[in-house]
Amino acid sequence: MTVTIKTPDEQQKMREAGVAAGRVLTMIEPHVKAGVSTDELNRICHDYIVKDLGCIPAPLNYGAAPGRPAFPKSICTSVNHVVCHGIPGPKVLKKGDVINIDVTVIKDGFHGDTSRMFYVGEPSILARRLTEATREAMFEGIRVVRPGTRLGDIGHAIQRYVEQRGFSIVREYCGHGIGRVFHEDPQVLHYGRPGTGLELQAGMTFTIEPMVNAGRPEVKLLPDGWTVVTKDHSLSAQWEHTVLVTATGYEILTLREDEI
Ligand code: MF3
Ligand code: CO
Ligand code: CO
């Protein structure tokens, strides 16, 4: 495992990439409404990332592997029982849907990666509870980040919060180191045992991005090679931030003004 420690210069570039990624989510919010297609959301985000921010959308053409095509779009759009990596397409949003939009931009060679849930009209009581619990679980994980914390402490904080509320953590996908490379070491699991795993050091940058299901934790990959859904078709939610380990704690690199 090779975990990169970012220099102060690199940290500044990560900060700028993080702010840019967050701006995409702020920009897209008023467009997330009943009647819009996920393709249209992709087009608006793509144009904003390229033309307004002067960045590169990292998902576009990313991740080709034997038996899996490259990701064909610029953002991920994961609606209702889609856990993550939903591919924008002709699907039209309707009232009561919940959607995660996941944005990753490359700015001056560095990645910023962040996602959030949106409600389309009024959500069900369950959708609201799941969405809010997932966001709070992400922050439970973020709040323990500081030098000396272990990765298992982050995973444990998230898992405890989620399971106390009767929801389940997806095991197959995790947070990740990030920098010049989109997905680098370490893997940041959203479950774990306190006091285990890699010890954090100042200058590390990684994402925390729990995926939480209302029902069973198991997931299934669709034949498109990307879309991940809950096996039992229960609702799923996800939130994601990119964080920097500082001398005294953490800095959320993708924090938006609308969150403060
Ligand atoms: N942004 C996702 C993550 O949080 C990864 C998307 S990869 C893609 O790690 F190819 F599906 F875009
Ligand atoms: Co990520
Ligand atoms: Co992401």
C-alpha cells in the first residue's frame, strides 16, 4: 500500500479542486426537479465543469477494465434503489424520488470528489430518515479524523451510527485516497473495529462516502457493468466529501457554502 502525503503546495491544489467539485453540486440544485432527465443533469454539469470551471470531469471515459466498458458520462446519478455509479440516461425524475449526484473534477492535475442526495418534491418519511442518517453518518466519520486516528475508528463511527438506526452499510464499495490519482490507497471502509487499520498522518487526503441501505446490505451489479443496486430493491443513500488530515484534525476540502 502506498499512501501519498500531500505537500502544502499539493494541499492547496486539492483545496481548489475540492471547492470546484462542491460548486457543481451547488449549481445543479435548482435543476433537480420532477420532469428533468438524468441525461439533462449530466449535460448541465458537464458544460459547467468544462466551460465555467475550466476543469475535467473525471468519470468521463474512466475505469475501462476487462469485461467493463469505460464510464460513459461526466457525473454519476443514482436514483432510489441505485446505490452508486448510476449512469445518466433518459430516466426522468418524478416527485418522491431521491437522487445522489456524484461529481469528481480534475483541476490542475488534482481531483476533488463529492456527492450529495437531493429530494425531488417531498420525500417519504423513510427516504428523509435514511438520507439524513447517511449524511450524519458521514460527518460522524469525518469528525474522528486527526493524526493518530486509525481507519477502523472512522469505519466504526459510521457503522455504529447507521446500525443504531436500523439501516445497513454497503460493504462492497468504500472511500479512497485521492490526489493526482482518482482512486488511490488507502481504502476507507465504512465499517470496522476501533483501534485497527492504518494510522492517519497529516497531509493524507481521502474520501468518506458511506452508502446506506434501508433494507439488507447486499448489492447487485447491473449488466451495464457500472450501476449498483440494492439486491432487495430497498432505498439507498450516499453522501461524500474529500477530506485532508491536518496537524490538529481535518479540513473538508469539498465543503460548500450552503453547508456552513
Ligand atoms: N465518484 C465515484 C467515487 O466516489 C466514482 C465514480 S467512478 C465512475 O469514487 F466511473 F463511475 F464515475
Ligand atoms: Co469517491
Ligand atoms: Co464520488
